[in-house]
Amino acid sequence: SEGYSYPVCTTCGRRHPGECRRAAGTCFNCGQAGHLQKDYKKNTTAVTPGQADKKP
């Protein structure tokens, strides 16, 4: 046995439990709305929630 196996989601093509985050419009990485996991790769200086308006 290789552990749990979820069916392939018809929306995103991944195997996961529960509601599809792509269908809900939330990030696969953190689960929050407003951005997607792919945005983390584009921005190497990741902005944490609530930090976007603060300047160094």
C-alpha cells in the first residue's frame, strides 16, 4: 500500500481531498485568495499577507 490515493480532480488535474482550490480561486500553496501558487515563483521576495503595504 502506498498510502491514501484521491481521485484525479476534473478541474485542476491533481489528486487532493475536499474542494478544489483552483475552482475556489485560492492559492495551492497557502490556501488564501487573491493570488496563486505560480505567483511565488515569479516573485522571489515573497510578500507575506498583510505586509504588502509596508515599506522597509
